[in-house]
Amino acid sequence: MGTLFFFHPPIPRLQLPSVPKPVAFPPISCLRNNGDVSGFHEHKSEGNKNVDISQTISNDGQNVKQDNIWQLFKEAQQNILYLNDQRLGAIKELEKTNREKHSLLEKIKKLEAEKQAGAGKDNQSTCSELLLRIDAMVLSSMISPGEASELRSLVINHKVSLADVFNIISRKKDPELLGQLRHFSHGHKKNGFHIVHICTEMTPMVPRGSVASYVTGISRALQRKGHLVEVILPKYASLNLNEVQGLREVNVEAYSYFNGQLHGNKIWTGVVYGIGVTLIEPKYFSSFFNREMIYGYPDDFERFSYFCRASLDYIVKCGKQPDVLHIHNWETAIVGPLFWDIFVKQGLEGTKILFTCHGFNSQEGIEQPDKLALCGLDPLRLHRADRLQDNTNTQLVNILKGGIIYSNKVVIMSSIHQKHVIVHNLSHELEPTLNEHRDKLVIAPYGLDRSTWDPSTDYLLPENFNAENFNGKAVCKVSLLQQLGLSEHSSSILVGFIFPEGRDLDVKRLKEVILNAKQQDVQFIFLGTSERSVLNQTLESLQKELKDDNLKLFPTYDEALLHLVFAGSDIILCQSFVDPTDEIPLIALRYGAAPIALTSDASTNRVIPFERNFTNQDHEATMYSKLINSSFLNISLGLAVDEIRTNPAMWKRKIMQAMAHDLSWDGECYDLHFAAYSAIKNM
């Protein structure tokens, strides 16, 4: 058997089974002996006052036998007893569901209490907040950039002791805080890197796409390994500030150069997940980031080049000396030429540039050369073939190309493709540039937040499990089937399909997959992650059309059910393996479910197949790429179901081996970034 899903309420509705129609009784009337309808006839004995009650019937009622009447009463009684049994059963199920709900709520309350007690002021958050206070002291001229650099080293080298002191004096004003800091002496130099991201997205403040989740994910992984990470962002009007701790405006303007003049900026600081965050808000060009959307405007180059120049001016003004400036996509690629042409001699001699690119298919960032002068660059110097000149339209400059050339290392984020595939097939006119700088290219996969997606610690599961102890997955599957009201037969195969928010659904292809799977007796659950009414209506129409008891649809988002679907499913259908914002394949593998593409055609998925003939290219593929290409990329749902049934032991072994890989940001992604930082720091 296989399985499919859809889910609505957190507590499933209990439905009574259909019952027989009420028994129709013939009319019964009781008459007095004088013919009047009264109910019963009274006989009075002459010798006493005892009442003799007897039933009278109508003239034609004599044909109705007494035993037929009692039979009708018996049938009515049976109906009542049956309904009462069903009512009691429903009450028991409701009580069980309420107990489970209460238990879950208690777990959530406990975790929230622990989070508020422990996460509100952990050492990393405290140190990040303290470093931001030092920035404010520099901007207000309370200390020099040189002393600020010394104090930052002090904080970085003595995190625990400083955190203990700062917890006591954090509410004190800057002069008193500065006095306390000056009492500390220097210690040994730590081995961790100081990294500053200059970027345009970061979850949860800007939950837009691949850059946002990547910046937060890799930053948290780096900080867990002892590195110091800061993030500089534009202060968009649409920022989600709910998760920002200690948000405050620095009461000093920070000036930056743009279009021949110095312009004031408001500076805001706060801490997100222990990461120090600086927000830059232009005063004169206030409309740059006070808009509904993040991208998609004709003046995007002006907006983001202003932000990049303001970020570098701010770093120099504060006396920061990070080991690495980490920049992203074309929007902040201009930091590369700005750094080497203007800022490297302003106290940043020990800093290097790492550029992350999330794809080359965008035609944005191609501009007229004279626009480079807006942020202080020399158009004549940069409009050259070996610098920013566009490879195709030589009259223009390509900002993305500049990011590649003016960086010490380039990390290309791609979970599936190998380096040579990206360079030769997916570089969109940048192949000559990538070939020339091939040695600085690093391919890295995306990752998962392991604090959210870990079946060994997931409190939303009825029983935890991992690659070494796989028994809990069977418990999760039974729990899921019970919750859905599906058959719990041991041979059933359960297929989950989660609809990511904001994506189109290929209904025709989905219907084909379901109909083919019905012949293999597969069960399905479809789970939505948004409130989009159009998608929900489409799914509900599909469910009505198919009329399959083995198909369950739950279009409304339910976090507890979402975790249980991953843990209880044998297979998770995926829209694509190449969309960097789609974490579903990663989560499926983490929870012991096989990720199978909705279409098994690699060309349709726009995946360039793994080329086994290029033995010397094997090292250029990520671990995740090798895993997907070798086991799941070109297998259809039907083939996967056949393999599970014909060779379950081998299939289980393959799934457990896949589970053993660390697919979080702390795994392969961190290792590759740490190696890249180390390499450029030693240049």
C-alpha cells in the first residue's frame, strides 16, 4: 500500500458512521370504553378502590398482535443503544485527542520558557551587542578607531568573562560601560575569524529567498564554531523586526559618499540569533529603501551602490578590521572594486573579500560605465575587458563580473551541479571570466537549520529517531496514519507532498502521478504551507475528482503535522532538486524519506546529469550532489515504490546511509566556507 496527504485542522473532526434510518412505528391510540381518546381505560372493582388499568385498541387494531408491538420497541431500543455506543466512542476519541493536544501544548510552553530564560541573553548575543555599543562609541567620537579595535579584540578574546560583566552593566550609559571595559587586560589571540556580511537579505528580517536563508544559516553555523559574525543590511521599510533583540538607533549620524557629496545616514543596531546586525537608513535618499519591494526598480543599481559605499564608510569610521568582508550577488558585488580601489589603505590591509554567487541567470547589474562614478569609482579605470566590461555588450559594465574579479574567493551556491557544469553550461556569458578565475571558485551546498529539523531531538514527533536508531520512524508512521484515518497495514507505502509557499503547481502532472500510483496501492498526504485560497481550491477540486480514500488533503499550514509528515512518510515528492529556496529534499533525507521529483526527467528539472566519465571532476561535486545524483535524481515514484517492495532491506540501508550525512549548515557547507576563509586569510 502507498499513501498521499492533505490536512486541515490541528484536531481532526470526528465523524459518526452512518446509522440505519429510524424505525417507523404505526400509530397507536388508547381509548376509553366509551370511545374517547384518553390513554387508558379505568376499571373500578366494586369491593375495593384498586384501579384496574388495561390497554384498549381501536376497532381495526385487533389485527395487530402484541408481539409485533414489542418487536418494534426492541428495534428502537437497539438503535438507541447503537447511537449511544457511537457517542461514547466519539467522546473517548475526543478525550484522547484533547490529551494529546494538551501534552503538545505543555511541551511548547516548556520550550518557550526555556527559550526565554536561556536564549534571551546568551553569551554570543551579549558579545554581539557589546561590539555594537563599541561602534556607537566610535561614531560619537568617545573613543578613537584604534582604541575601538583594541576593545573589540578584548571582547572577542574574553567572551565569557566579558559577557558576565556586561550582563550586569548593560543598562549603563556608554561612558560608564567604557570605564568597565578599560579595566580588562588583553589575552591571547583566538583562532576564529571575524566576518562581516554586506548583504541585502537575512532571515527572519527579510525572508525573501536563497540569500536570506543562506546568510542566517552560515552565520549561525560559524558562530557555533567560535567565529565572530556581523551583518550589515539596508533598513527597509518592510523589515520584520520581531526577532531583533535590543534594537536601538545610534544617536550620531554616519556620513557616506554618493554622487559627489557626503550624505547622512541613521544607524540602527540589534542582535538576531546572536548575530550583531547593523541597519543603514539613508536620510537624504530616504526613498531608496522605503518601498514595498526589495528589488525590481529601475534605480536598483543606484540604491545598492549607495548602500555598499555607506557600509564601507561605516566600517572604516568604526575602526573595524574584519578578517573577511563577505558580499553577495550583484547587489553588493560593487564592494569588491570599492574595497581595492579606495578602502584597503584605510586600516583594512589585513581584510580579504569573499564573494558568494547564488546564480548567473540574472541580467541585472549591467549598467552604463559612468554610473560607477556615483559611488566614487573611476569608470575609465574599470571599463576594461579584464575588469568590469561586459563580455557580450562591451559598451556596458557588468557588476557581477566585477564581484568575481575583485574577490579573493568566489563561493557558488549549488547543491546539485558540479563546477565544470556551472562554468560551461550555466554561466550565462560569464564563462570566459569564470574560466580565468577558476582556481578561486568553490562550490558549496545549501543547508538546513538543525535546531528546527532534527528527528533525533524534534519534540513534535511521538518518538525520536536517527540513522543509528531507526525504530522511531515506524512509530511516527503509525501515528500519522492514525491521525489521517488511513489503513495501518504494514506493507503500506506513504507518500507525502508538501506545497511550498509561493510556487506554482503542475496539477496535470500531479494527477498523472497519483493515478499511476493508485495502481500500486499507494497512500498520499498533501500538505499546504500557506493560506493561498487559489491553491487550496485547486487541491480540493483534485481530491473530489479523484475520489480516493487513500488520498488526504490538508491545505492549511500545520507545523506539528508538517514535521510528522516528513517523519512518517516513506517518500516525499519534490517539485525540484535545483531550487535553492526549496528545503524539502534536504528535510526529507534528514527524516529518512526518499526525495523523489514530481517529474523524473532531468531535463525538465533543468538538472545537468552527473557526468561519471569525468573522473577528475568528481572532487568538484558536493557530497549532497553525489548523493542525489547516485540515488534519487532520475528515479520515478513508480520505480521507488517497486524498489521498496521488492528489496526493502536494501532500500532501508540506502535511506539510513543518506540520513547519516550532515545536511545542516554546520556540515559540508560550513567546512567549505571555513576552508575558503582560511585560504584567503593566508594569502
